[in-house]
Amino acid sequence: MKTVNTYIGSPVERVEDYRFLRGEGQYVGDLVREGQWHAAFVRSPVGHGVIRNIDYSAALAWPGVKAVLTAADIEGEIPKIPFRRPNPTIGPFAQPIIASGKVRYFGEPVAVILAESAEIAEDALAAIVLDIEQLPAAVDRQTCMSDAVVLFDHPGSNIATVFHANKGEADAAFAAADVTVRGQFSTQRQTALPMETRGLLAEWDSQSNHLTVYGAAKLPFFNRKTMADLMHLPESAVDYIEVDVGGGFGARGEFYPEDFLVAFAARKFNKPVRWIEDRREHLTAIGHSREAECDVELAFSKDGTLLGMRGDLYVNVGAYVRPNGMTPVRNAAQFMSGPYRIPSIHLQAHAYVSNKTPAGTYRGPGRYEGSFFIERLMDLAAARLGMDRLALRRRNLVTDAEMPYPLAPVLPSDGRAETNCDSGDYRVCFDKCLEEFGWAQKAELDGKLIDGRYHGLGIACFIEGGASGPSETARMEIEPDGSVAVYAGSSAIGQGLETVLSQIAADALEISIDRIKLYHGSTTYLKEGWGSYGSRATVMGGSAVIDAATKLLEAFKVAAASRLKIDPSELTVVDGVARAKDGRSVPFEEVASMGVRADGRFDNWKPTYSYGTSAVHLTVDPGTGHVEVLDYTIVDDVGRIINPLTLHGQVMGAVVQGLGSAFSEELIYDSDGTLLVGSLADYMIPLATDYPHVHCVSMESFPSPINPLGAKGAGEGGIIPVGGAVANAVASALRDFGVQPSRMPLNPQRVWELIQDGKKALASV
């Protein structure tokens, strides 16, 4: 791509922030329609049970309550939410849009109250009388996989699917190994926590039979198709409108039961209906993630060369398989090898259902879990081999000469069975991280007790997949004032999309960025689009913008040439002006009335792979188990940096989010399937003051060969290695006690218990 303006690579401040700082953002909560009704959801108070009766007569008599909807109001069979990536076995586990006959998780919607105000709707919830016969619940792996409690009569098993990642001959590799190391590890159940909870406003136009849904995020086009199918409407009769969104992180923007029910109510009563989720609902009902266990072993030759990996992964996907619920499971299998050269792999990833909130994607899905698993094993292997843990990693990191490097293919396939890392030398980031972190200088502190606290260093390496296919679209139109309207199929979920795509468009058109007007996400702008997920918006959306810009400049030349009555080849375009050799010129604004526009598209099934290394220096108070992070450094290579400011914000935010995952965030259930976490007093997220020393360095040494920008997805990498790096540092700090963390999170209680267990073990020797 030819670049003249060089906005790409420049630290352009986010153009969208001006309206946010001025209070001019527009969120779903800001939308008010005349005669608007408000929805509140009646949710199951038990994890598993049979619905005997729902008595809503008292609620319906409440002043201001307009209606109450249950499954009985849905004609015919209760619709189920379709999958984004189907596979042969998960069909029976699809989620119905409302509970009918049975509830399978605490918080499952069983009714909807519609009222004049949100407050009235919420208050009326207390008047609903639910008669639910409670059944035994299955919440842990042993119960679920034994089928002692079965959630679905068909197929009569709680195993939704098993993914197989196979490469080379794993059994032969282990037979030839000099050393093997095996471990059992687990990560806790979590959820994404955007500042703004979910919200929807649905309007039905009875005259045109048209449904409009405001509050689209992440997947407006997929959700439009889903809504149209469930409502038995043509796709053209539904529009999803994207307003401002206060974060997404993978969970927000999927199609949930509430999406259908709010729209169904709007259509049934021909009234605008709005719903804003409260924080307790959010913790209860939005997609959960991360609950995974493994029993995995690695095989090495005596010089530390990795020969093979094999074992089993177990992922709790909750009561139903949600639209993208299998992605963390397959990712954990395919990407557990991380950035390491492992010629032989045999992994089985078991997805099982339970009486918990259905799970889905959360920033770095499956990769965070897999990175924690293998990075713990790498430290254990270094000790077993008697090798320095840095030397062991460096020996096995993939090099540029091996690119494109194949990862283990995964079956059953959803069209992504095989994938190759596209470019890079993973040792470069590794060495740069050690240098930036000052490992050599800090190493003398490792394991030392200083002023009552043990110091520890940890390291972890990672890869981050991005540029999820198959396509993305864009359109450009010249406006009467000489600006260019850019319509993007990608969605804005807080990642700086408006800024980054404007930079790309300005450079591709060779005009000033203030002449770009970016519109994104809504289904009214383009015939089709794919949205923002899988670290794809910059690569896929940006490449579509480049294609549209190339075509727009050609169309502009044709239009200008017709005005000047010359051949388009005789024109050059500079700063939005077409110039002929004789000095005559035509600016953008003169051809706007001719409807000069162009559609762009980028098709691609080959992911990009950013990569990097994290190092952490922390201390542990043995008396309390409290861990303090003194220094955290991450170095990644993202192919090509479009905007260093937005990239830095993405990486920094991901690291802090990962530290919250490593130390405090956890969704805990009791044995009956009741969620015990109901507020942010229980679900402890990191504060801005918790981790003040995070150092992020991004490189662009190895551009991606699969897109014209050379860029790679970079929105998730920062979170992926955090658990492994932190756990390794805690183990190194507490080596005198023989502590080897295997479960997350490492909250003070758990760390203190590990220390006590270590003391007891030492005393018994």
C-alpha cells in the first residue's frame, strides 16, 4: 500500500473521544421514544428445576404494568438461538429464547414484565410467584461428565462435543522422550465486565412491517439475520442500529434471549420497548467464560527440545451452547502449544454442559487458559531438566525460518481446522522483553525474603490470533463539501475504530483525516458486514477500506475526466483534486452530485498471529498471602502499528484485565447451581491504583503477508500470558516452600493456603 500522508503509524489521538469528553455520546440508555415501555426479566431463582406454574396476576394488576409475557405467549415451538459456528454434535444444546417446562441455570429468563417505567417493571418482579420443582444440579466436572445429573433427555449426555487437536505422532514422541512432565491445572469461571451493561431498544413499525433494534454491538449483521429468522421476517425487514457502546470484550453483542424477547414484545404490542441490564443481571445472565481444567504432559529430549504434547482439556460451557460457545474450547486445544515448536500433539478438548450460566467468548478465549497451562508446564519442565527456564523457552520458540508455522489441526472443523502462524521470529520479542524488564538485574532478587516479603520473577510467551474471516466490507462516497463518507461493516466497541479506520482511509485517499467521516456497524449502511470480534476490525475492516479507497479514486478520475473531456489516464489525483497536464483541475466536491461512490471488500480465511512475551516481578507476604505486582513488562510484535496510542491502550488495558483474572475475579456457585456473586463487592475487579507499573512495548519487525496493511490483530494479546507469568512468579517467590500453583485465581486466601500446605509438606519430610 502506497502511503503519502503517513497517518498510519502516527499517534493520532482518538477522534471519538471528543464527543465522549463533552458528554455528547449516545448510548441505549439515552434513547427515549414517545409511549416507550420498559422491560424487566423474571429469572429462575434455582439452577435446575421443572416449571410447575408462573402466577403473574398480582404483577399484572400493579399500577403501571402493561403486560407480562411467558413461554405460553410464543406461538408454536419455542425458537432456539442459532450457532455462529455449528458442528455436528451441539444442536440439541442450543438455547431457547425463554425457559419452557424446565430451567437449567440460575438467572434463566422465564417471563418478561412490561411497564410504563423501568422502576415499576423492576418493582413488579416481586409480585411474580414462581412454582419451580427443584432438581439436583450438576455444577462440577465430575458430576457433569458422569451423567449423574443429565440436563437434556436427548442426547442423554452432558458432553456437547469433543475437539481433537492432532499433529505428528504424539505416542511415538513420548516413547522417544528422555524426560516427561505432567500437570493438572484449572482456571476459574469469569465474565467480561464492560462499564456499560447491555441495553436494547426495539421499535416495530406496523405499517411497513419493519423492526428496528438499537444497541447493536459486535455482530449487527449476524444478529439481524438471526432476529429475522426467529421472527419469520425477511432480513430486509430488520435493522440493527449501533449507538455508542461502553465496552464489549467478547461477551457483549452476541445474540441472547433478551434480544429476541425485547423485540418480540415491541412487535406484539406495537410499542417501543427498552431494557437496560443492571449489574446483578449482568453477572448472572451475560456469557461467562474461562472455566477450564487440564491434565496434560510434555515430552522432551535431554537437551530440552520439545518433542510432544498430549492430554485432555475440560471446559464447562454452562447450561446451553451459545452462538459462539465452542470457540474457547477449540482454541484451548489448537493454541495451547502457543509460540513453541512442538512437532507432535494429541489433545482432546471436552465441552460439557452444566447448571451454570451458558459460556461464550471473553478476550483471548481459550488462549488465556491454554497459555496458563503450558507456561506452568514449561517452568516445571525446566526444573525437571535442570535447565534455566529462559534457555528452555528460547530453545523451543518458533523462528522466522519456520514461517508459516503450522499449528495442530482441530476436528470437528468449523471451517478453521488448519491454520499457520503467518510471520515472525518469536525469540526477538523474548529477548527484547528480558532487556526491557531488566531480568538480568532483577534475577538476584528472585526467591529472596526482603523486609518480610518473598520476591519472585515469572515469564510467559504467547501468540494471539486475529483477522477472523471470512470477509469485511466498506463503502465510500464523496460528499458535497469535499469530504468522504466511509461506511464500515466493522463495529465500534470501544477499541478506537473510528480513529484507526479514519487513518487508513485518509492515507489511502491521500487527503487530510479531518475530511473523513466514518460511519460504522449499523445494518442500514451496507448490504452485509461482519462486525468486530477475534481482533479483526483493523485488519479486515482496514483492508476493506483500502479496497474501497482504490476504487473510489478510480471512479473519481472517471467522473473528473468526463467533466474535462479527457481520458482518465491523463489525470493525477493529489489531496482530493484531479489535475490534468494542462493545469485544469476538478476537486472532489465538484463531482459529488454525480454520486461518486465505491464498494470495498476484503476476503480472507488466513488469520494473523501477533506474538510476544511477558515478564513480572512481584512480592508475596507469607503472613497474609497478599501478592503485590512491582513491575510487569510485555513486548509484542503486531506486524504493523497503525496507531501507537490506541495500540498501547489496548495492550495496557488487556494486561490489567488479565491481572484481575489472575488475582481476584471469580464467579462462584454452590452445589445447587446458585450463583453466589451478585455485585462488584463480590466480583473483585482491578482498580486503577492496583497495578501502577505496567510497561508495554510493541514492535513491527515482521509484517503480516496476508493483508495489504501488513497489520495483525492486537486487541487481545495483552491478556493471554498474564496468568502463566503471574503463577510462575509466585512459584518462584515461594520456592522455599515448594509451592506450585495449579489453580486460578491466586487470591490471598489461596496463596496463604499454598504456603501452609508447603510448610506441612516440609515438616513431614
